[in-house]
Amino acid sequence: LSVIISGQSADRTGDRKWHAAGGMIATGIFLMCSTIPGQGFGTQMAWLCLTALGAFFWISPFWTLPSLTLTASAAAVATGLINMGANLAGYLGNHVTGWLRTNGFSETQCLHFLAACFIVGGIIISFLRLKPKTAESPHEQIIPLQLYRTLIIIRMVEERLAKSHQRGLIHGACHTYVGQEAIATGVCAHLR
């Protein structure tokens, strides 16, 4: 539900950055509010439901940001890097949470760490500088050769990632995008 609402609102207002940043910050705040001591079960569940709404609210506007801030080929590479960063965060998040619990931190403190990660992510997004909208010049029009080049760059990055994982240089799960590069290339080319 929140994915649809945020997408429609971001399209209507033309504002992607603050929808993404606000959604991430709201997620962190709602998650922290769910840990306030002395709340009843219903109140805690309401905070967690708001957390879930916030957690999905920022996604739609977020994925349009690379094409709003970068050239088409740079946006394609950025999308791949974001995916790799998300894989790394998924791996490290489990270990950091396990380390926190092993070293005497409470579940509440672990949730505060997770909430802080969302808030920091929102703050980072808030510092993005977006280019003002201008008419597209003929040099910025999508041409097949640019799309193919972007597709090849993504494939090369993903193949190196997979080889590094096979050699044991990347620990934990490694989800590659090999075979699906055309999706990211085509979508990013039209997200302006």
C-alpha cells in the first residue's frame, strides 16, 4: 500500500528525494517508538505497522534517484553498486546484530541500531543535489549503443562479483543480477 501511495505522491509532486529520505527517517523513528517501555501490545503493534509502511514507502522514489542525479551509464553502474551495497549490508547486519547480542546488548538496543541505520540513510539521501529539469538535448537521447554499453558494464561488474564470491573473497550470500541487466538498463534509461 505504501509503495503505491509514495509512487503516486512522488509522481504528482515531482519530488523523489524527500519522499525517499522522509520514508527512511520515518521508518527509523517509528521503529524507535515501538521500543518505548510501558506501552501496551496494541500500541507497539501500531508502531510496528507504521514502521512497515515507512519501510516500503521510500523504495519507489529511491530507485529513481540515480537517473535524476547521474548520466544514464553512471546511473546503471550506480544501481549495480547500490545492489552490491545492499548485499553487503544484509551480510554485515546479521553479524553486527549477533555481535551486539553476544556482547550484552538488549533486543531494544539492537532495534535502536537498526532504526539509526534507517535514519542515517535518510540523512544521506537528503544531501543529494538534483539537477534542475531541462529539455533533453539530442545528445542525451537514448541510443541503442549506449544501452548496450551500459548492459555490458553491469554484466562485467556482476561477473567479477560472482567470481570473487566463488573464490571466498565475499562471505555470506551473494545475489547477482546476471541475466537481468536489460531490466536495470531499460528502466534506468526511462526514469528521467
